[in-house]
Amino acid sequence: MPKILFIEHNGKEHLVDAEDGKSVMQTAVENMVPGIVGDCGGACSCATCHGYVDPAWQDKIPPKGETEEMMLDGAMNVEPNSRLTCQILMKAELDGLVVRLPASQF
Amino acid sequence: MSAAISWDPYNADLAKDPYPTYKRLREESPLYYNAEHDFYAISRFADVESTLRDKDLFSSAHGDILEFIKARSVMPDSVFIHQDPPKHTAYRALMQRIITPKRMHAVEQDIRKLCARSLDPLIGGDRLDFIANLGAEMPMRAVSMLLGIPEKDQEAIRQSVDDRIRTEAGKPIDIAAQQQLQQEALSGFDEYIAWREKNPSDDMMTELLQSEFKDPQGVTRKLTREEISNIVNVVAGAGNETTNRLIGWMGKTLSQHPDQRREVARNLALVPQTVEEVLRFEPPGPFVAREVMRDIELHGRKVPKGAVMLMLVAAANRDESRFVNGDSFNIHREARPHMTFGQGIHVCIGAPLARLEGRVALEEILKRFPDWEVDLDNAVLSSTSTVRGWDSLPAWIGSRPKNATVSIPKPAAAEAAPAPAAASGEVTLEGTWNVVVKGPTGPQPATLVLEKSGDTYTGSQSGQGSTTPIADFKLTGNKVYWVNHVTKPMKIKVEFTGELNGNVLSGKAKAGFMGSYPFTATKA
Ligand code: HEM
Ligand code: FES
């Protein structure tokens, strides 16, 4: 099982197992990682699953879709490595993915 | 021994504490059928979550309210809460570009000022009404700030919207009456939109007028006026009453959990998680509805195509299989998302604003009044097909004993005028009058200053922070008439027609396209 390392804004780390095919958001929520809300459940409609993907992983994850781009445009505290984590599906190659979380999702 | 469970959304007695019934539904009847009103209901978290995510099987094409679906209501495409993809997608995508978290957060300071303006006059007093003093006004103004609606028109707009979604206790929504009100509300917005078109600003309305989008037919174009009216109606309708209810539930819940309240008052950093827990514990919108699009089977029971399914958000939020001790209020509980803002493609677009309003309101309340106790004997709870919460929620904030007779302070002390005194000789019109224009939910205070020279009266009128001269003042017998041309921030003519009885002036104030409201005025 691939693993994801979530790092809360205060530095607290959560290393969790991720099921293949599940989104990073879903994985966080199911493992009760604080700091990811995921209000819309992955419909790319709420921007409360915002995370910063470690630059080392930038090339391995699929690029942002049009809707994600648009949602991030209106979100708070967006950085070049900002992603909506419901749009990243886990797979073996992403084992060890590092996602930092913003100070707040809303 | 367990009697058959009955859950009736129109039963006002049940609405007082629906949670024991919700618990039984989750445990004994996870797919509930109500024969009287012919709907199905689901109450477990996992079921509510998965149905709300399944937009193909559970449709919003006839709306998300029980009565609307049963009436097979049809709305224009732009009423996007009432649509399925691709119609929903076209307008939702546009709205997501416009109602962004950034834009919502930009009004934080204004919301804070508004709270201060509402709460400061209550300092030193004994009573606070969470609804009359804050909830009835602030959310409406917050949505209006987002839209750029001039402050003085905001109350009338909220009223028309609230009337539209209110049901009488124990009765289904009257759809014909709704449509009538909708028509009236829409004609009001039209004039405002026309005005904003000529006076662009950096608000949401201007952007609605200028943005291009791809319509459901695939044509790239701007929104029509009518579409903008509809969208504004959806946003205002979804954002006012719900957030008003949130403020009431914060007042009620934190009154009944004084230890947790004191802890938050000492440490305001706990406010966001407190708001979140109130949202879970007492969701302002306790259920949403969908139409079932295929015959299905759920929990061993068939649900036919065309049936109405109610998703009991308020029941899901307390599901013990998701939230430990779901029926207890605990601001330190596990941080797991609740269902209060819905789920899936229709998830509340205004959630960032609702959370912001909840946070700012609670911070500003706690800073001034760290202790309160709600007066439930004098509170009024209402429950409709869309929202459940307090119409009135007075609380003691001072040291006065609870059984003392006190009058609840209304915003700007604008109570109904005293009964007219018997004609006590000549009343001089000149001088200062306290004018109160009364919408059904709350008074709008203003001050009228009249001067007399010869036989003509002139003067000025102040309200909502601006002063303008009055015109055409006429006194015929005991009948009076005057006009107040308000210019800021939009031009509107307000005509006052009334009668002088003793020392009280009363009658109607016609505020242009916003409608007529009763007013009373007494000598200051
Ligand atoms: C505590 C306050 C609020 C609650 C509990 C709430 C709840 C909800 C829920 C449950 C839905 C989904 C309805 C469905 O699935 O059929 C919804 C949709 C919506 N809400 Fe809110 N809401 C709140 C505040 C607001 C505010 C402040 C705004 C506006 C700024 C707003 C605008 C909307 C809109 C436009 C929709 C329709 C979205 C769509 O159909 O795509 N809401 N809200
Ligand atoms: S969960 Fe809503 S956008 Fe990702």
C-alpha cells in the first residue's frame, strides 16, 4: 500500500496508508487527518481539500484540470504547488507522497 | 417494546427535539417511509453521504425541497440549486468563479463592524436577543455586501426572500403563494440590476453583469438580466435564513454548555472549531430532498422511481458510527467533516461565508458578553421544510435576576409607538420625530427634522447613516404626506402617507419598487 505523509500547518506529521485509486483527500478524511475538510466529497466544488504538494512530487502527479485551476484561482493562500487533493488519485508510484496543509481550509 | 416510529417534518412538537427520533430512525428504520406525506427518508451518515454524491440517481431537477419535488416544480435554468447537470454545471461553474472564498473573506472587516454596531448598544444592559439583535440582520447584510446591494434596500430584499421560504408551522409550503412572492421579489431586483449596470463597482453584481460563460446549450455569452435576478434570489435565499439560524444555535447551544463557552471565551482560538461543532450539532437546514430516478432497493426495501427521498442531515451528523457520542456537544471532538453544507455537486457554495459569519459573530459576542443564559420561556422556535431554528432567542447577559420583568432591547430601541393620546390641543409638527418603518421582522429607524416657515414645511430625514432633504410636505386636516428622495447609494423615492393622531404620526411608507411598509413616528 502506498503511503502519504501529511504535514499539518503546525508541523505535526501524519503518515497514513492509502488505498490504490482513492483520492488524497479521501485518504486524509478516512484517517482523520485534521486540516483537510473535503466538504463536497471530491466533486471539485468546495476547495476545502487544499494542500501543498512537495515539489519533489510535482512531475509524478497529473496536472491540474480546468475546474481545479478555476477553483484554486478563488481560494485563499494559494501557492504554485497548491492542489485540490480530491483531484489526485493514489497509485503505487506515489508511495511516500508529501502533502503540507494550509493554516485553514476556510 | 417499541412503537412504530413516526417522523413527520411538519410536526411542530417533534421539531423541539427531533434527535431521539433521529436516533431511532438510524437504528431501527434506516430507510423510513412516511405514508401520510409520501416520502422516504434516510438518516445514517454513510447513506446520506452516498446519496448526495450520486447525482444521477438522486435528482435536483424538481428542486431540493419536499413540496417542490412533489409538485414537480420547474424553474428557469439559472436557478441552479434546482437543476441537474449539465444545466447545473454551467451556472455553478460561473458562480464558482464569482463567489470565491477570496471574495467572501474580503468582507470580514465589514461584517465585524456590523456586529459591533449591533452589539455595542447592548453593553451594560441585561438582555440580548440573538435573532432580533444580530441574526436577523447580519447575514442578510453580509450577502448584500457580497452582491453590492445598497444598505438601505437590504432589509426589504431579505424580507421578500424570507417570506418565500417560510412555511407556517405544521403546514406544507404553499407553492402558489411562493410563486407570487417570487414574482414580486424578482421585479424588485430588476431595477437594482439596471442601476448597477450603470454604476459598476468591484462587487459580485458587477461581475455577474460582465462575466461570460458557456450556457447549457454550449453558447458563450453573458447572463441575461432575468438570469441574474434568479441567481441573486438563489444566493440570497440560501444564505440569509440559514446563517441567521446558525447564530441562534450558537446562542442556544453555548448557553447550555457553559463550561465549554467559558473555555472558548478565554481562548478565542477555539472559535472556529466551536462553530464547526455547532454546525454539526444543530444544522440550520436539517434535511434536503431529491427525486429518485430509478427503482432501487435500500436496506431490504424497494423505493420506486419518482419517489421523494429526504436526506436527514441532522440525523447523519449524530450518527454514532461516525461521531463518538454523537448526541453530545463537544468542541474538542474528532475533527471529522459533517453533512451540514451538503455534499457533492450542490455542496453549499456559501460555506466559507457562513463559517466566517459564524466565527466573527461568536468572537464579537464573546468579547462583550462572555456569559449568557437563554430565556427559553420567551424564545420562539420554528421549523419549516428548509430550516429549523429560532425566530426569537432572548438571553440574559446582565446581573439582573432572571424573573425581573425586562423589555428586550430591539435594534436602536425602535419599539412600536405608544397608543395615540387623546387630541391634546395643537401638536406642533416642527421639531424632531423618531420614525420607525416596520417590516414584519424588524423596525428600520430614521429621524425626521421638520421646520416651518409661513405655511410650508421643509426638513430632512436621516437613516442608515445618510441624511437627505425631504420634499412636497403636505398637511391636510390631520393627513400628512412627504417624500424622501434617498440618493445614496442608489436613487429611490420613499413616499410617506400618514395621519396625525395626538402626538403620533402613522401610515405607510412606499419605498419605490421595494414595496410599502407601515410606519409610526413619535416626537423625539
Ligand atoms: C450556516 C449556513 C448555511 C447552511 C447550513 C447552508 C446549507 C446548504 C446546503 C445543505 C446546500 C445544499 C443543498 C442541496 O444539496 O440541495 C446549500 C447550497 C447552497 N448554498 Fe448554502 N448554506 C448556508 C449558507 C450559505 C450562504 C451564506 C450562501 C451564500 C453566500 C449560500 C449559498 C448557497 C447556494 C448558492 C447553494 C446552491 C448550490 C448548488 O446548488 O450548486 N449558503 N447550502
Ligand atoms: S473535496 Fe471539494 S474540492 Fe476537493
